Amino acid sequence: MTPDSLFASLSSQLGTRKQRSLQLIHQICAEQQERNSHDFSIATIGKQSKARGGPSEQAIRNKNGDEYRQLIASWQCTNNHKKLGRTLVEQPQDVLKLINEPSVRAEVGLMLAELKQLRGEVRLLKSLNKDTIIIDKSIHLRGNSNSKVELLPAIPLSSAELHALENAISPVTFENNGWQEDPKDHSVRNQHGRKVFEVGFVSAIKTVLDHTKK
């Protein structure tokens, strides 16, 4: 139940005076959330409430302050859920600290690593697709019988295209994404051994760069 729903439910069972006090507690909690404060302690809410003529900390803790405590707890719970959501998006590795079961923590860790890897792949593909590279399968490069790359030599690559290709196989890109080149077939694999780019990817780009710079 949301804080608004709980407030409406509790208010319907209270007298006018206590309704006003509960309304003040509800408003103070809403203001705490708006200012991105995570402090929904009874001490803090009670202090602000008392300063505005509402229930004090002690009044909230008393037996008759049950409705106040329920509402404050609801706001605290809502804030915790939103805080966890931000952690998942901004600092995914921190989520592992919240998981006590070792097997589950290990599985989630692998999933997070895979997610990071996929994001890196998407960024790389976007950088490669910014410009159009013309392919002509009727013309083969000479001097490298193993090359699978076929370019139209009459149309040179732009500096942006060359930069994108160089960046794609740079040590920094590989390190940042946890990639490794397979020396046997020049494919690219991630830290889990899964193939990211097919056989000949690295050697093909090097061949293109060498040919273009001649």
C-alpha cells in the first residue's frame, strides 16, 4: 500500500483533530522525499512536526501514536524501494552486497558482468555504424590470401571512419570491456569465453587500416 493510500485509510477512522495531525506528518514525509532525504526517523519527523504545531517525537512514540508510526513506516519503505532502484541502475555491483545466499550472489554477479559486457558491445557497434563503409565483393585486396575483407580501394575512408576502426581494436577498448583476442583465429571473446566478434575480426580491421594508410 502506498503512503497516500494508507493515509486515506487511516484518516477515515480518525477524528478531526487527529486527522489534521496525521495530515501534517504525511506532508512532512512527502517534503522529505521531495528533497531526496532518506531520513524518515521518528526523531526527525517528530522534531519537524513539533516545530509546526504537530505531534512531538514522544507523542508519535506513545501508544496513541500508532497511526503516525504506520504512516512514517510506509514512507520509509517507499524510500527504501526507490533507493534500491537507483542502486540497481547506477551502481549494479552494490546489489551483490544485499544478497546473503552465496550461490544466488554468484549467479547475479555473472549476470551483471554479462550486462556490462553487452553494454560495451552496443557502444562499440554504435561507434562503428556512425559512418558508412562501402564494400565491393568483386575486388579483393592483394598480399593477404587469408583476408576476408573486400573493399573498394577507389573510395578512401574518412578520418572518423579510421578512428572508429582503430578504436574498435585498441588495447583500451579491450581492457575496458574485458575482451581478449584469440591469437589463433583473431576473433574476440569476453571474460567468460563467449565469442563477441567472429573469426578474423581483428585481423580484418588491421588489414583495412594497413591498406588504407598506404
